[in-house]
Amino acid sequence: MMVNIGVNGFGRIGHLVTRAAFLNGKVAVVAINDPFIDLNYMVYMFQYDYTHGKFNSTVKAENGKLIINGKPITIF
């Protein structure tokens, strides 16, 4: 069973929760709420974590959404 979640804040904890959800496979992140971080910086933060290393999958910004492994995440 897949569980859909939204992440409130994409700082240190928020992007690590999102990373863990993608590695788990049973949790789908469908929305992220963070009015203080630019979408392009979200891509960079997610892809290159200074503690956990590089996320070895596709991460990009497209049409106002964060796309990870081809799955769009709505940004608020």
C-alpha cells in the first residue's frame, strides 16, 4: 500500500524525509510547502546533501514542480 504525504518545510529535515521516502518506495511525497526556498535551490539541496552524499537519480525543476525520478511534486 502506498501512502501519500506532504512535507512542510524543505530544510535539513524536510529534504531528508523526502529522500527517505523515495528510497523506501512505500511513501509518495506529493507536495512540499516551503515559501522561503527557491525551486532551483530545492533541486540542488536534494541532489547534493553534504552529509548523506549525492542522490543518484534524476532531480529537476519543471513547470513549477520538483521532479524526482519522473514523479512530480507540487510546491507551495
